[in-house]
Amino acid sequence: MPLYNVDEPRELIDFTSENPLATWNELKANSDVNNSVKRAAFIKTGGLCIYCEHKLIPKLDYQIEHFHPKLGNDNSEFGDGVPNRAIEWLNLFPGCLGGTARKTEEVDHTERTGANKKNKSALTCGQRKEDKPVENNFISPELLSNDLSIFKFNESDGSISVDEQACGALGIDVRLASKHSQDLNLDSKRLRGIREKFSSILESEFNKAFEFAPDDIEGLINEWLALDEQGIHQHPFYSLIVSKYK
């Protein structure tokens, strides 16, 4: 999972200083602060969902995800010495809408729609996680690595499974990794289909490069994983690429 250090926006620093007990709704009501948070959080992962790693689309398939639950929209007591999780910069990450994006005529967008409480099997990521406690259920993004994926990816059907060796190297309990995937529904049929399609595209590009320019293979893979000038990844599923090609 790619995760980059991004400075806390000045607007958020000032807001939290003046409103230490603010709710998330109160933050969102301040358009300057809300917009600055959305812009800065987006590049924490290079524009990928913090959970499934699909590419995010501003204003269509993007929301701020609270890793530790924000505890509703009332001022809440998080405990002695615990910051206000609702507006804490270190707790704010970019996430997709978990399959609930609105329908559009754009190509690729239908795979982002159709999930709801009646079609819960398609719900993923934050929409599936909701306000469930993170302890013993989810892995903090801070514990994951840019260079090692805790999941193996099956390119033939897009499915994922826990990589026990990678978990061991990162000090992550295999049972927790399995529960993390299960509770976020990361192996859903919807995400499988998206990953399978993407894997096919990568394989085609790789095979073509291997046939005509084998010396450029490393450069091609690095290009797949690179950030552009705006700090955005042009390809989704960073960990899939790392797992299969690095």
C-alpha cells in the first residue's frame, strides 16, 4: 500500500487550534478547510483508495476515510490523551465510496456503482467498515509497506489471499490480515472483476515489452509505480504490481 508523508494543511491546523472539539460536520461546513483537507489527503496515497487501492475520482468516487471511527457527528470523548479523531490529520485518509458512486455515462464508472445495503456483497472499504472498532479488526495504514504487499493476487480471476511470508516480515498477524480483508470485503466479486481486467492489461504490456525491449522491463515497472508531477499514481492497485512484478 503506497503511503506518503503529506504535511497537514495550514487551514486544518488553524481550524483545530480554534475548534479542538469540532465535529466532522462542523469541519465540512467550512469550505476552505474541507477543500484543503480533501486536496491534501488525496495525495497521501497518490490518489488511490487507502483500502482497495482503486484510483479515486474527485467529486465522483472519493471521500475522506477516518481509520479510527469519528464516533458520529456529535462532540465525543475519545479518552484521556486521545486526540479528536474526527478532525485529526493522522486519522484522515483518502477512500473510495465502496461501490456506491453515482451512475454516469463515463467508461469504467459502472464498476464503481450498484452497491448498497440491499446488495451488501458488493459493498467494500469504508462503506463496509463503517464505525467498527479498529482494534483486532483492521490493520493501520501506517503498518503497511510501499515495497511489500501483505496480499497475493491471482491475475486469472482477480482474487486475493493473505501472503503469510510478507505478513511475517512486517510483523503483522496473519489472522488480522485475513480479518482486515474480510471485514473490508476486499475479495468481493466486484473488486475481483476490476483487478482481473487490470491484470490482463498489465500482462499484455509486460509481454509486449519483454518481446520487443527486454532491457526496458525494469523501467516499465517503475513507470507503473511512479507518481506524476502532481503526486498522483496513474495506475491503480499498486500492491498488485509490487506483488507480481517487483
